[in-house]
Amino acid sequence: MEAAAWGLIGTIVGASASIATTWLSNRNVYKLQNQKALDERKERANAFQRQTLIDLQEAIHDALRLVNRAYIEDQRAYVPDKKWGSNSLTDEVNEGIRLANRRVAILIERVSSDVLRVNVKALISSATGVLLARSEDVARASMNTTSSTADEVLEQIGATLRQHY
């Protein structure tokens, strides 16, 4: 009877060890799978932010280029005794500005950085000031402000972009 008892105890210990080993192995596999899923999700989010920031850089450049064209059109059409900005912009520039601002507005909302979103909105507001100026001096001052703000915002976009690599 003693051999049978030891056989039973050995079987129970062996089964317990097997169960414990299986449980530990499954737990480790589960943890690894969860970590892999988290890493993949983080990489997808980083890839999305990278592409959004690259697209935003291009959209800002397009918007600012069109604002500059509008400023030049206003300068060429300006007659000293008339009101600044009283001429109509060409359809190409007018529609281009509308589409560029629309694209920037869409991309701004995809950016994860709150500070960057605020700064890009301030830049676009400054650029709009060039278009709404009622004197050559105000337009020139707004253009200068927009230019310096653009440099800062584009540097900030570049720094944020580098953080996502």
C-alpha cells in the first residue's frame, strides 16, 4: 500500500508541476502578445502623426504661398488714392486660399500636440490678417508677423515630427 500512496503523491505532484508550468507559460505568452499589440498600436499612432505633420507642413507652405500671392496682387493693383485691398483677387488665388486653409484646418485637428495646434491656428490667423488688411502698412506688418511666426511654427512642427521617429 505504501508504494501505491507514493505513486499517487508522485502523480499529483507531477500534475501540479505540469499545470503550474503551463499556467506560467500561458501567462508569459499573454503578456508578450499584449506588449506586442501595444507596441504596434503605438507605432501606428506615430506613423499617423508623422504623416499628418508632413502633410501639415506642405499645407502651411501652400497657404502662405497663396497669401503672399494675394499680397503681391494687392500691391500691383494698389493705386495710392484708392483703398488698399479694394481689388478682387484672381479666382485662382481666391480658390487656392480657400482650399489651402481648409486643408490646414482639417490637418490641425489631427495633430496630437495641443500647443502645436494653438500655434498653427495663430499662424493662420496672422496670415488671414494680411488678406483682411485695409492699408498697405497694416498688410506689410501682418506679412512680416506671419513670416516670423511661420518660421517658429515650422521649426516646432519639425521638432514634433522628430519626436515621432
